[in-house]
Amino acid sequence: MIRSRLLPLALVAALVGTGGIVQASAADNPPAAGWHHKHNAAFQPKDFCLNRFARTAGHLAYTEAKLQLTVSQRPLWDKWQAAVSAGAQKERDSCLASLPAKDAQPTALDRDDRLQKMLAMKADNLKAARPALVALYDSLTPEQRAVFDHPRPMGRHGGFGFRPHPQQAPL
């Protein structure tokens, strides 16, 4: 009976002790640079602008390789990719240009203005790329469409526009 009471106490002590080790370890070793900025003390706002652009470029390259485009599909892909890349570059440049000064604390109004500008630019870029997207999509086989339709694995903002995360209800 004494053993049955000591075992839970020993487990609790072990868990509490392990938590202390984990906390000390996390304080001594900051998270890797790839972590989301909320978990990374070394995160710089500039990283957000650059990482977003890099993810788009990487996803384009990945999707292109997965699609195994035919000779007739290649010009349609190139036209759409150019439109998406140009829009992503505009978004990156705008994002970098609108970064707050190093020691500035943006107000709620500043953040709201920046978000409105970013969303308006995103909408304009989607509209500009839409004709090329429709032409490309219409040329894809059902198997290629399944690859193209698969949401990005990087979170809620999948694809090249907004697609809900698979666990979210569609808009």
C-alpha cells in the first residue's frame, strides 16, 4: 500500500524536476531561427517580409516540379508564375518599406493601416494573376489539378491566395 502511494508522488516529482530542466534549457538555448516570431526572441520584423517571399518562391518551385508540366502547359505556367512572382515581390518591397523604425512602437491605427494596405495589394495581385491562373488550370489534367489544389502545408494561408486550413470551415 505504501508503494502504491509513493509511485504517484515519485512521478509528480520527476515531472516537476524535468520541467525545471526544460525551462533552464530553453532559457539557455534560444529557439532556432525558423520558428514563428512569437517563439523567437531573435526575430526581426524584416524577417517576416523576407520569409514570406521565400516561402512563395519555394512553393512555386515545388508545385512546378510536382506537376510535371507538358510542353504545351509550360508557357501557361510561366505566365502565371511570372504574375505571382511579380505580385510577391511587390508585397515584399511594400512590407520592407512599411516597417516601423527600430525603436518605434506602432499604434493600433498604424497596424490597421499597414494591414489594409497589405490586403489591398494582395487582392490586386490576385486579380492581376487570375486570367493566367484560369488558363493554366484549364490546361491541367485531373491528376495535375489534384496536386495544384492541395493546400500548402505551412498553415492557414495555403496556396497562392487564401485557402482555409483543412480543419477550418471554408469561407
